[in-house]
Amino acid sequence: MMCRRIVINGRVWEGDASWRWVDEVLLLPLQAAVERLGASRRWAIYPQQLEIEKDGKTLTLEIGAAAAWLQDERISLDCPVYLDNNAVMVPVSLLCRFFKLSWALVEDAGAAVLSRAEPALIGKTVLLDPGHGGEDPGIISGDLIEAEFTWDVAWRLGSLLRLSGAAAAFTRQREETASLIQRTAAAETAKPDLLISIHCNSFIHPGRNGLETYWYSSWPARQLAEYIHRETIEEVEIPDRGVKESAFYVLRHAPTVSVLVKLGFATGDRDGHILMDRWLRERAALGIFRGIRAFMEAGAIQM
């Protein structure tokens, strides 16, 4: 049975409860949103009500009721609020309305992903460059094909960015072949705020594993690389091979702040399972996303 995970604002919630479908309505444990978004809650013994407060607004829930109250507004629910092993289960539509979130279900990773519009990302464009593709498969190691892997991670990252208010563009589509010149031309056309190139690594010995993140020439690019590297290491717990400067073609010629991320060694005895696992790919995208967000929030792009 696939695990049911919850991601809120770029971080995995580690609680015991999980999401579930009830009569075609997705319900999530209220505790996940309260903890991740810094809301307060207060129980009333009778009737069995729960008040949630956030940013001066109050949401009132009653166990078993088919409606909730947002301030003085009555909101009909698609499914009643109920208790499941002390977890208060709430329709995702109500959580999104109260906390001003967007959501998506990443079915192959078993993850319900919720995100608010991030002020630092709204109106920004991030160009994602999945390495290789089409006639160029990149590294092939067992069942892993680099071109497929890089597209998968880039697509996941693009979904996270869109949920958070940014625009995501790509230098190639899923089965498309794109030369280095075409990739930099795509950057000229898209005029992105950032470019993230995604690859994996290889070596003749399986004992070599780890994440490498590359930048070239500019101080903002180095900062972006450091943010992404730190957050990805934290999320995936992959060996740390450092942030490095290198004159990769895309980094030299892209007309914007650019980094190249090598998400482990396809040939590595530790990294191989990370690169093949759908949930760990989602977590790698989460790490890169948080690095982008932290960089934009720091205002480093203006330096």
C-alpha cells in the first residue's frame, strides 16, 4: 500500500495522520496545516467545536457538522468534519479557503501538496533545463535513463513553483531533443529570472555518491547554488560533494542567474535508489524549490 504523505509550503509534515478520500472528497488532518502555518486552535467541550485562528480570522468547526463558520460566513462542506484517532479530518477545499492555499495530488508519490502564493515568487519566471532528452539519453545505468530522470524532477519542480505563484518554463519537452544552443536560445526568449539545469552524475566506481551544485562567474549564481545545495541535502540526506564553480555551456551563456544541479550518481551504490524512487525525486524537487524560494526571499537576485 502506498504511503500517504502531506507537503505544506515546501516541507513534509511528519505527523501520524494522513490524507484520505471520503465520497470523492479529499480530507486532510487539520493538525498538519495548523502546525505548518502557525495557526492557533482552541477546543470547546460542548458542543464539540474547534476554533482556528490565523491572521485575525477565525474558522469554527463542529465535529459531524456539514458546515463551518469563517468569521460570520456559513460555509457548506462537501463532507462533514470528523475525528479519526484524535485527528480532525477536514475537506481540503476548506483548508485552502481559510489558509489561502492551492493544492495538488502527486499520485505516483502518494503526496498531497499544499502551498500558499509566495510573495517572493509571484510574477517570477523560472526556466527549468532538464538535461539531455530525445536522441540524447544521457547516462544509462540499469533501468535509469538520465533524460527521463531529469524531465521527471523538472516537471515536479515546475508544479511546485506554479502552486506557489511563479511561472515555470522548460528548455525542452518530455521526448524532445534540444542542443545546448537551443537551450540558451530558450533562455533568451523566456527572459526568466532564474535558470535551473538538472542532471545526474556517473563514475566508474559505485562507491562515489553525492550531490554537486555548480555555478559560474557571478555572486548571485553562487548564492543561489548554495541555497539549493543546502536545502536539497537537508531534504534528501544525500552525501555532500559541495558547491563548485564550473564553466558549463548553459551557465556561461544563459542571460540570467543560473545553476546546474547534479542530483547524485546514477552509478552510485547509495544514490541509485534515490534517483529511481518517485517519492525521493519529489523530495529532491522540494529541496530545489526551497532553495529557490530562500534565494528570492533574501533578495539576492538584486545584488
